[in-house]
Amino acid sequence: MATFKLSKGQSFQLEKEIQLVHSGLVWDPPEGTGPAFDLDVHCFALVHPRGDANRARLYNDGSHALCYAFVRGPGNREGSLVKNADGSFQTEDGSMWHERDDRTGRGGMGHDARDDDDDDDDVGGGHHDEGFREEFKIVLAKLPEDISELAVWATIHEAERRNQHFGKVKNAYIEVCDAMDSELCRYQLTSEFAGKTTIQVASFIKQEDGSWKFHAVGAASNAGLGDVINAYLQ
């Protein structure tokens, strides 16, 4: 199946029978000896009160917010996400799952997770050998029925300290693959994001017939991840 390349504002309609998708960020490591780009991808399950997408709010106070801030652990015992032994994490119902953190942009060649106690589980991740990625999986068929949108955000860890922004990240894009790992579509992040450290890259939007479409949003700012989360909670 040929890959459909999206431009900002365009959408890709997923066939209704597709009930599981992989998605992730891909990017090139920096040239020379500079610090690696540590891109993070976050996927927030949202409801639309009274059908109003402009008032989107976190579903169930974040039970399906696929984001490191919601991972349950010693410092976050109220977290809604379950952390697995390999460093990945998922929702309680298994409908949303995130590969372990890729800190270097070398996802296909092995991970360097933020949790030092996971070294014995350090294995390669990403589903393309050449991939440099942060990857997540959505089992659409398992999602709670009230969820209307899955908003996908990208941030750069410690961007300010490292003097990094998306304008310096080369060949970055988000892709969507089916359960067989065949790439369906991708959205390339362009130079318009120079100087920005936070992007709402895209959204999966539920349609009236129960199918989903992937919409390239491309809305960038310098807001922190906490600001994004708080906006969905207000």
C-alpha cells in the first residue's frame, strides 16, 4: 500500500475495519557532536462536550492520557498508566500503549531509557530498522466509546537548556501504520516550526460511523507540556 503524504490541514481516512494502528515520530540524529534531540510524543484521549471540539477535555481526568506525566510510580502513585518491565507504559484497559522512551533519536538501534533501573531490558525498539522514533499503539476497538479524539503532541525534552527547537530537528515526521506495520500516511514537520518546542502534530478524530481519520494539525508554540495538560483539564 502506498504511503499518503499529508500537508498541514489535510486528513487521511482510516478504513473502518482498521482497529489497531501504530504511530510515531521519526527524525534524524544531529550532525556532528552536538547533543541528541530527545523528542517525546504524547497522545491525549479527549471528549468533546456537547460535540464541541473547541472545548475538548481529557477523558476521565486522564485515564487515557498517553504521557509520561501520567505513569504510575513511586513519585506518582495516583498515576493512571501502568509501567511495564521494559520501560513501556499503557492504559489499564490495554487500549493505548507507548514504547519506552527514546532519548537519542536512534530508536531502531537500541534505546537509552530515562530509568536507569531498566538497563537489563535495553532492547531495540521501533518497527523500521532505520527508524528514529517515539512510537505508540492504539487499539481503536478497545477505546472507551465516549472518546472522540486522540490528540498527538510532540515536545523536546530539556529544549531550553540544550538550546534546541523543532527548526533544528532534521527530517522529522509522524507516520501511521496498520496492524501489519504497513505505513498508511505521514506528515512531515517543516521549517515553519523553527523556534518552537511544542507542537500539536495531529489528531485521530472519530467519525459518526465509528471509523477514524488522521488529521495533520501542525499547531506549534513554546508552551510547556504542563500547560497543554492544564488546558485540557480546565
